[in-house]
Amino acid sequence: MHQMDLTEGVIWKKLILYAGPVVLSSLLQSAYSITDLIVAGWFIGKDGISAINNASQVMMILTQIIMGITTGGNILMGQYFGSKDRSNRVKTNRTMFGFALSAGALLSVLLFLLSRPILAALRAPALEEATAYLQVCSAGLIAIFGYNALAAMLRSVGNSKQPFYCVAVTAGCNIALDCLFMGGFRWGVRGAALATVLAQWASFVVCLVYVLRHRDLFGLVRRQISFHKDKMVQILKLGIPCAVQMTVVGLSWLAMTFLINAYGVEASAASGICAKVKDVALLVTIALYTAATTMVAQCLGAKKFDRASRVVHVAMRLSLAVTAVLILGIELLAPQILSVFHPDQGTMEIAVRNLRIEILGQIFYASFMVYNALPMGAGHTMFALGSSLLNCIVVRVILALILNHFYGLVGIFWACAIAPASSVPLGYLYERTGVWRRALVQGEES
């Protein structure tokens, strides 16, 4: 069983060892997500790309809800692992997994019933195709929720390799089934959605089997899912601000999608393509943020405060260096990168302009996201929520409305690029105050 004590050793080496599999996992996730759009671009056209983009924005919000809740569990479990408290860590594991399965089942039904009204409210240009895609995707929510709970358990003990193997299964299945269902069977967007759902269930099953085989570490036993009220309260106390934070991020992007949809199917398709490329460019920063959060949680659980601070500084330098190189490469090669999606001329022109503007904002993400690893690892999730409210709502949405009025579509692109800069000073000030050195959440028993 692979696990990693992140409270000892050379920081940059531990970060890279932990973040490496996370980057690879995220690359594979992006690969199968991008494959949907590439295959749709070749076999369905811009209507298919637009439909998948709009439906995916809704799925992203629901996925971020469970990612937020399980982040709360990951923080708690990481601190218990750092303090060698197995009993409470196992109780947290069981409670979080049971909650994830229950919530996934409920939201699956609600999403199937509400798919069309949600997409109509977004003014989705290809409404019928988008509705079909989203309704099929609703069948994957239990798998998504369950997988995220299991992955949080693995990350809390320093195991970032097993989630990579699970995602490799997902990516391989999804890419093969995309080509078969859309290219071979010509099932259109329903084929793309079905490929994604089957791949999600495959990943969940592989991860579940692994965790059940290592029940001595994780405490999960077949047919024995238990809820511990005190742990559920602690998970929700930490996780709800994370979930709200991630939902706020998703809602702000839904607002951008709403504004962009007003410019027609070409703008909608171009936005969807660019979003995938930007997501890939952000993978290293997300991986370093994930690694730093777990590392900080373990260090704080072991009362190693100075090491926790150094973790953030080292992760920041790595994140900024990699991001600067990626920005330069994308600025130079934007048309060539976007050509793999086979867009028509009008879509390509909008997409190149969109990408070259918005990619500049990645340098701000590289900074504030790593800063957020400190409050997240300490369990001060309300800080991360406040930071997201500032850059996603106060700045991004309001600025987009203003710039859209004066400069049209290009103004929306610039608003998205500028917005994350507003959270950088907050992260800096939080780190300098030292508030994260105070009492840890693992000591707050109800």
C-alpha cells in the first residue's frame, strides 16, 4: 500500500513526487474531456461542440460541490494522519463515503428531471443536443461523487498514484468509446455522454476495489457504511465553504457562458474549445495546490508550522515558473493548438482571440491558488470562500458586464483574464498574518 509522510524530507522533492501523479491524472481527465469536443468537432460540428460545452458547465458545478465536500474530509483526514489518529480518520472515511453515495443518487434524479429548464435558462444555442447530453450524464453522478470521496481518502495518506491509475482507466475507456459511439455508431452527443458515463463508473469501481482491499488503512468494509454525526458535522463545517467556493466559481463561469451564448453558436463553440485548453494549462498549478494542501494539513497535524509555510513558498515558485513557460508557448502556437478541434473559420477566429487574451490570467491563478493551500490545509475554508467571492463575483461577473457593454465579446475575455488578480493580495496577507498557526480543526470535537 503506497502512502507518503509529507512531514519529513526535502520539500520540493516531496511536492514533485506527490504532484507528479496528480498532473498525470489531470492530463488524462483533460484528455478524455477534450476528446469529446475533438470527436464532436469532426463528426457533429459546432452545434455538437456548443451542446457539450453548455451541458459540461452544469456538470462541472455538480462535480465541484462534491469536490468541495470531500476537500473538507481530506483536510480532516490529513490532519488525523499527521497526528497518527487512525480511529478518527476511519470514522471520517466511512461517514464521507456514505454521504457521497446518498448525495450522488439524489442529484442524479434531480438533474435528469431539470436538464432542459436549466439549459434553456442558459440560452444554450443547441438546446435539444445539450439536453440529451446532460440527461445521459446524470447517470454518472453517483460514480463521480463516490470516486471523489475515495480519492480524498487516498490523498489524505499521501497516495496520489492510485487516483492516477483510476483516471487512466477512465481516460482509456472514454477515448475508445467516444471514437466508437460518435465516429462508428454515429450516436451524436448521446454517444459522447454515454462514453463519459461508462468511463466514470469504470474509474469508481476500480478505486473502490482498491480501497476495500486495503481496509486496514481506510476502514471501509463491504456492506458496512456508517455515519458518525460528529464527523459529518466537521466534514460539512470544512466542506460546505469549499463546496460553496467551487460552486461560486462554476456559477461565475455559467454567467460568462450566458453572456457569450448571446453572440451565437460560433462564440459558444469557441469558448468551449478555449476552456479545455486553459484547463490543461492550469493542471500543474492545480496539482501543486493539491499537493501543498495535503502537505500543509499533515505538517500542521504534526505541529510543524515553519515547514508548512515553506511548503507554500516552494510550491509558489514552481507554479509561477511552469505557468510562465506555458503562457509563452500558447501565445505563440494558439492557432496550431486550436486546429485539432477542427473548428470552422468563424469559430477559429473567435477562439484564437479568446485564448490569447484569457491565457494571460493564468499567471494570477498560479499565485493565488497556491496561497490558498495554506488556509485550506489549516481548515480555514471560509477564507478561500471569501477569496472566490471576490474574484469570481465582485470582479469577474461585474467587470464582464461592464466591459461587455463597452467592448462586446472581447471585453468578456479581458474580464476573465483580469479577475483572478484580485485574490493574490488576499493570499499574501493571510500568509503574513500567521492566523493559520492557531487551533486545528481536528481538535474541534462536537
